[in-house]
Amino acid sequence: MKGYRGKILRINLDDRSVVKEDLNMEWAKSYIGGRGLGTKYFYEEVDPKVDAFSKENKIIMATGPLSGTPTPTGGRYMVITKSPLTDTIASSNSGGRWGAELKFCGYDMVILEGKADKPVYIDIRDDEVEIKDAAHLWGQTTSKTMELLAKDVGEKAKILNIGPAGEKLSRIAAVMNDMDRAAGRSGVGAVMGSKNVKAITVKGSSKPEIHDMAQLKQVVAAANKSIKENGVTGEGLPTYGTAVLVNIINENGVFPTNNFQTSTFDKAEEISGENLAENYLVKRTGCYGCPIACGRHCKVDDLEAGGPEYETIWGYGADCGVSNLGNIIKANYWCNEMGLDTISASTTIAAAMELYQRGLITDQDLDGVPLQFGNDDAIIEWTKRMGLREGLGDKLAEGSFRLGEAYGASDVSMSVKKQELPAYDPRGIQGQGLAYATSNRGGCHVRAYLISPEILGLPEKLDKFSTEGKPLWVKIFQDLTASIDSLGLCLFTSFAMGAGDYANMYNAAVGTDHTDETILEAGDRIWNLERMFNMKSGLKKEDDTLPKRLLKEAIPDGPAKDKTSLLDQMLPEYYELRGWDTDGVPTEDKLNSLKI
Amino acid sequence: MDIQIKLFATLREGRGKIVTKEFPPAATPRQVIETLQISEEDVAILLVNGQDGSLDQELHDQDVLSIFPPVGGG
């Protein structure tokens, strides 16, 4: 099949062997690539009960069949491993240019096994693959690492690396690439750190073959037209970036504030996308092959840096009670420099602020930087200390659940399966609550972005307070998202494209005969495989839940006043739609029908 | 009756962030957007007092409208 490069790079860090294997094309037909195919390899090769930091865990960087092709947003890759944060499968997605460049080297994925005896980085140039000493890089921030590496491997190589947080095994550490893009979630950076791998550089010289270039050009032209003409992808995201959501979510009264204690932030305008565009934006940036260019480059004082995204602005902003957008930009910068996930890092600080509010963390623990809600210096300083595990930062680096647990108050953690929730209060958005609770990687908005129909009205407007019909919406969104992540495209294309459009691009590039139905079926297969991994790792039905606050404590004020999540009303129907038993376990019939 | 209109994103251009205007009793959001020269296709999200609203619902004195053009993120 075209589109793929047909090769895997398997690197054993114990004996430093490098093996180039043929890609299993039968698996590729069933699991597409990226998230799906990477998970299939992982599932077949790694014991689900493995300790995430043991050398028996593996980490896979997987591109999709459309990565590095002329398709819109075709530059993405996934990082697949067992998460040290959630103990579930981790599959973190990132943009930038690294994924496409790996394809240009001639590989669909890289599998790292074992553990290097000292810090190394991996230099990939087409057929030449070297494991090199990284002593001079260890301990460096992400931007310094990239600066030093560029001297070693040349300015044109694309760089993926971890920061100090990954080296120090922070369970919320990210894998960074191309300076400020991140495979952020689930602690994937810490697994790379546990293997003593600081970076992977790629420089390739050939592009993937295309099955029918004339056909691909035609479907890509149609897709680009849809993206350009769509109000979200053609104007909203390019003009304001993701931060435009601040005011929308706040006006709906579902903008979690002070660690979800309330859900309307009276200073939202100060941290809005409109304010960001007016007073801080320097330029827009885009990933490989992206016609949307939602990325931001902002300047505050003498600092100019990538970001911040909506989720980050919310986490450091409303969730910490902070309205100083300049300091949020600085905190985001330090988060990237440390190589931390901005959602988990910022909301772990919010959880620490609540522990301080409750009197469980005291001034004695804080070395002069109080953690009260609204302290706009604290978000910067504690991000640095978290990345370096200094003082209380050592506990923060473990994520909010383990932080809370250390004080006998894990209820302070607004997380699902120990992964911190993002920027939408599910008490006032019922379908999003079900999506959070059932996400295969714990608290996450991009396993099924129900905000699209429940708030934005795309593809149609649903009543956000109602549970009716939501289980089916969640299932379809989860399945389609799994396929988009597996193709190697950005989820934002789905604002303008449907399953049939993805099938058309896949068929033209690869030579398959997919339809919208089989694209969704592949997503269902991927979802069930991830679920099986999680079940075998020890997760149970009881883990498909939300923090007690969101189930029991109503939103106290604002447009969603008095709402709580009605998860129990949706979960049984969701299990049934999935073909799972009442304990949430995929049935034999279901697995057989998907040929798992 | 007085209606407060909160505008967002590109709808602010030439109109400002918050506009308060007087309308006849039982006016609708459709009349409001016509007055502000906002086309219907530019109204992607319409909230009345923070709740999902429709263009033809009856407004009341002191109601607050929030109007967004097509935008998204995540």
C-alpha cells in the first residue's frame, strides 16, 4: 500500500541495536496507522501490567498514512506508551513538522525498547541511524536542547525532545517537538526520560509514494475549500487561535474557576482570545501542511514565545483565579521549557491552591511564594519548581491526584483516571462529562470533543443540559477521532470535514476502498483495543467516573447554576452501544465482530 | 425596553464589545442583529442571559444577549 513507507525503526537501548523491519500491512489495513497501528504494536508486544517506568515498557512514535503527504494538516504523529500518570494506554498527539520528517526518512514509526545506560539522543538521517551521547544535553531546557542539537545535527533537522521534567520522571511531562509543539498528555515525556533518551532528530530526503496523485489533488482541493469556507477553520481559528473559546465557554457558565469551585470567571475578558490578539499576538503559526494556522506567537515584555492555547490560558488563568494574561504567557513559556503538559501542570497548581485554601499546604511549605488563588507570580514560579522538582515542586511533579493523596485529600484532584480534566465543566455539558469519564487515556477533551455540538452547534446544536442521545454522540465522536488520529491528520479538520472526506483522502493516497462506515468501524476497533489494554492493566468500571465534586456539588452560580453531571443516566446506554457488558468489558461477540 | 448586547470576536469590529440599546416591547434577537447590521449567517452562537437562545424568541427588559460568529478550538 502506498502512503506508508512500509518500514519500522526498532531501537533497543539495552544493546544499542537498530533494526529496520517491514511494517505489518495486515495490521495497517485494520488499524490504519498512528494511534491505531501504534496501539496494535504496543498491545501485541507489551504486558499491560508493566510498570510504566520499567525498561520493559516501550515507547512508540507513530505517523499515519497521510503524514507527510499533501493532505491538509498531514504532519501529525502520536506517542504511544503505558502512562505513568494513568496506568492506561497513553497516546499523545502532536503537530509541528517532526512527524512528516520521520516519514521523509523512510519510516512509519519508531519503537524504543529497553533503557540506555546513560543519556543518549538518536540521530536519524534516512538509512543512517546513530545513538549518540547526550551528556551535554541532559538537564537543559527544551529550547536550549534544541539550540545545542541544531549545532550537532544541522539547522534543517527536526527535533523531538524532553525537558528537565521528563528527565526527572514527572508523571505529567510532555514530549516536545519543533520548539513549542507538544505530545503533551499522560506523562509520555517521563517514559522517554526513564529510558535515558533526551531527543530524536530526523532529517529525511524522500517523500511517501501516492497511490493516485491526480485523485488526491482533487480531494485535497475540495478539503481545502471546505476548510477555507468554514467559519471555524477559515476565519475563527486563524484570526484568534483556540483562545477564542475563553469568552464562549465563560458566557455559557461552564468555564471552571478556582479548581472547579465555580464555573464563571468574572475576569474572563482579560484573558480572552480577543485580548490576546489585540495586545500580545506577534504572528500566527501553522504546522506542516496546515491551511488553518491556529498557532500563536506572542510577546510580553522582552519574552517572545509560542502559544498560549485555550486550554493553557484557562488552566493558568481561571482555574488558578489569575487574570494577568502576560504572566499566563510567561507560565506557558516555562511549562514548555520544562517540558510539562500545560493542562496537567496548570491544574495541578490549581489543586495545590485549593490545598492551601484548606490549610493543608501551609506557608512553611512554600519558600516565599504563596499559593493563593489569583497569585499571578505563583503560576510562573511553581511551574519552574515543578519542572525541577524543587521543594513542594517535587510533589507537584506527580500530578494533582498524587499531590492530593499526599495530603489525604485526593478529592482536590479534578481528574479522571488520575489525568487532569481540561477546560470545560461537565456539570453543564452532559455529553462532555460522559466523554471524560469513558476516555481511554483519562481526563481529556480530544477523545470526543462534544463541545462541538453541545456548545458550538457543530454539526448541529444539542441541548448541553440534556443527557438524551448523548451516548451515541460520544461513541461516534470517539470512533471518528480515533481514525483521524490514526490517519495522521489534525482533529481541527473535523470542524469542516466528515468521515466520508477522510475516506476519500485515505483511498486516494493509499489505494484502499474505505467508506465513511469503515472509517468509523476502524475507529471502533481502535477504541476497543485501547479498552482491552486498559482492562488488562487493571482498570475497572469504577474508573469510568468523574470527580465527586462534579457528581455531587452543583455549580453554585452563573448560567449553569444548580447543574451536576448526570453520568449515571448515560453510562449504561453507552456500554450497550459499545457492545460491552454491564461491567464495561467488551464482549466476545463485539471483539469477534471487529476481528480483534 | 433596554437590551444589553455582548459581542465577541470579529463581531466587535466597528461595533464595540458591549452595546446597550432600547427596543420596543417583545422585540426579538432577529431585530437586534438587524439593528446592529449583523447578518444571520454570522450568528453561530446566541445566548440570552447565558442560556441557548433563538432568533425569534421574545426578549424582555434588561435581557443580556451574547452573540458569537462561527468560532471553535479545543
